[in-house]
Amino acid sequence: MLDAAVEDAIERNSWIDSLSVLPASFDSQDAFKILSLCPSVQAAQKSNRALILGDTYIFSHGFVKDLFDRMEKEMETLSIPRLVGSGPVDEFRVAKDAKVGYDNSTIEVNETSSDTGISKQASEKGSKKKKGKSGGNTKMAQAETGTENQESAPSKSKKSQRKGKVSSGSQTSESKLGARKDEDSVGAISEEWVIQKITSLNPDFEEQGLDDPEMILLPLAKHLRPLLVNSWKERKKAAFTENTQKIKKLLDNLQKKLDESFLNMQLYEKALDLFEDDPSTSVLLHKHLLRTTGTSIVDTLLLNLDMLNKLKNGLPVDPRTPESILLSPGDRSALAKSLPGSMSAKAIATVEALEGKRVESFMSALREVAEESGLALKKLDKKLERTLLHSYRKDLTSQVSAETDPVSLLPQVISLLYVQVHGKALQAPGRAISAAVSRLKDKLDDSAFKTLVDYQSGTVSVLALMASATGDEEDCTSDRILSKREVLEELMPALKGLVPGTTQSQA
């Protein structure tokens, strides 16, 4: 009869309490001896089709595996109390097994992950246990995420089972003490947590009217807990390895981006010296460089540092590339404040310097936050300056040659003239164009300078008309704009001719 019942439980991927099919006079010790001598049970154990827990319970491998798989899946999505951490897997330490509400002299079970382990149970079980239902039919309940440990319920089994157990008051005291110890243990998957999950995923254990459900839950929890801990450690190790690779890749890419943009910033900064004797124009040039190249550098740095901080803390990151995200002043301040420790203070100082009027103050703040982040900012030496200036001149010459918009052409030609005349890469906004043109008077012959001034005057007229246009059909401004643009288009070849290497015909 025992052989048939065991085989049936295994075939149904279920479990059975051997006492339910043995004579009523048999206790748990008798059941343990019989199971250890039963050929069919031993064969099932050796073939990994079944395992014995708590001396009298026989679980099919399919039932335990299904339960483990579902609990493992729960661990992927739930925040397990005291389990979340951001450090390397080597720093993870599993707390000592909590035995809240149980007396070890009463129940001793196998605490290893072996499927064939059998342990002694000192107390007797006077009442009979019913067969368990198939694991495949068990409805998965929503897992609990609370951090409070439940106190064990008083046992309803016979006096012989309760013999040797501590009193209810002692159990409560031990429960609170164990709970406090468990709360102090970082990364602990306690047996109480496992029992709660088993009950949540398999309410059959409580619904079948067992006198003491914990008599079966505790051995099962002791078997599953090491497996769950190992699984979690492996997942944490894999996640840490993946994050380490992501962090390295992110830092490498960020370093490359900063190398290029910071060198360009230094190259453009050198042109500011030409206007130090003109405070109003100097302020315009400083602000323009900060709002363009400086803003791009800060946005790239802050977005990548934010991603780095999230990766280090195991948080999800925005899949979009930082270059595709536009930040507002408020966004920059928020990101700077979210960074850890002294890096936050230095990032905030950099954001404030970006809103200032002096490029050198910004560069100083940028160097400090980069150093705090472990990034190296290259200094522009003479050799690099010549290389960058040559590349800048080559690209700008190509742009001028290909330019067909008469309004966009003027600032490009002026920048190219400054490279040609002063060896500087000037970045000038529209409001500083007039001052930039004036500075070229002594560097160009009269004919070339007149061409430049005439073209600038025509460009200003077009822009003024465009700004005053109302869009009304009766408004003749559009005709005047068209007429002025035609004049500029006629002057484009002459303007392009001011710089060598450019075509003098419209593209």
C-alpha cells in the first residue's frame, strides 16, 4: 500500500505523508525506519524522482522543482526584505538560519540541498496527515513583500508531539529575538520568508485541514532555502558582472566624448583673447561659447554620470543615448543634486558656472568634477592645437564651398578669415558679427574689406525684414526679403573668394 501511494504521488508531481497510509499505531520514528527500508522509496530517491523531508513526508522531484521555479521567478520581480544590495556578490553574506517559533530539539531536518538527505525527528506525530494535491493544479497567489516575521501558531497536534517544546510565551520571545537578528542580517532569505512564499504559492497546505501545517512547511523551507540563496547569489553575480561591463563601456565612451569636446572648447577659448579689450563683445563671446559647446559638454557629462550612478546602484537606466536627450537648466540642477557625495557639490558648481559669464571659471569647475569622477581631461598643447586648427579649417572650408544659403554664409566666412588671419577658431553669435568684422579692417585690403562690409550690411537688412514680417498677404515685406536675398546671392561668389581654397561659384 505504501509503495502504491508513493508511486502515485510521484506520478502526479505531488507529495504524501507516509503516516496517512501506515497503521494508526505508527509514529514518525516508525515511519522513518520503514521508509529507509522500503525498496521503492529508496529507488525513487536514488533516481532523483523523490526525496524525504521531515522523516515522514515524501515529495516528488517534480513538485519541489515546480515550487522552486515559481519562487525563483518571484525573486526576480519582488523586493525581498533585506536582500536588495548594490555591492559585489562577494560582499553578500547570508544570515544564519532563523528558527523563530521552532525548537530544534523537537524538529531536526536536513539543511543541505541534497535530494537524498534524511534526518531524524524526535517528536512523535499522533495525528494523521492527508495526501497533498498535485503541484500542477496549485494556483499561484500574489507574493507578500512585507518585512515582518510571522509568529508561529500554537501547535494543534497531540501532547506527544508538543513534548519538549517551549511554552507559547517563550516562543514569542524567541520569535522577536530572532526577528531582530534577522533584520540586522543584510541579504538574508530567512526560513520564515520561504515559508510565507510556500504558503502563498501553495495554499493547499493550509486548506487541507492539517493539524500543524508548519510541521511540513519547515522541512520543505529548510530544503528550498539553500537552493534559493544559491540561485539569488548567481543572479546577483551575473548582474554585477553585466553592470561592471556596462560601467566600463560607459566610462570609455564618456572619456572619448570629453576628450574631443573639451579639446575643441580649449581651441575656441583661445580666440576670446582677441576681444579682451572690448568688454561688451567679450561677454557675448563668452556666453555664446558657454551656451553652445559648454552646454553640450555639461549635458553629456551629467547624463552619463547619472547613468553611472544608477548602474552602480543596480537601478534601470534610460535606454536612449545621452546625445538624444535635451536638458533644461532645471534638469541639469536636478541631475547634479542627485549625484553622490562631493561629486554632487562639484557638479552643481559646474552647472552654475555654465550660467555665468566667464569661460575660464567654467573650465576650472569642469576639471574638478571630471577629476572627482575619475575622468582625465586632456590639455591642449601646441601640437594638438595645430592639428585641431588644421582640421577645423579644412571642415570650415568645405562648408563654405558647399553653402547655398546667403545668410548662413557670412559667419562661416568670418570664422574662416579668423583662422587665416589670426590662427584662432572664433565662435561668434550674430550680435558679435559686427565687432568681428571691424577687427578685420587692418588685416584685409580695402577691396576685400568693402566686400565683407557690404555683405554684412545686406545680411543685417534681410534679418531685420524677416523679423518684422507679419505674414499678411497684403504685406510686401516678403517681396523685399526676396529682393535683398537676391542681392546677397549675387555677392556670394565674391565673399567666398575672400578665403582661399573655396569655390567662387554657387553650389
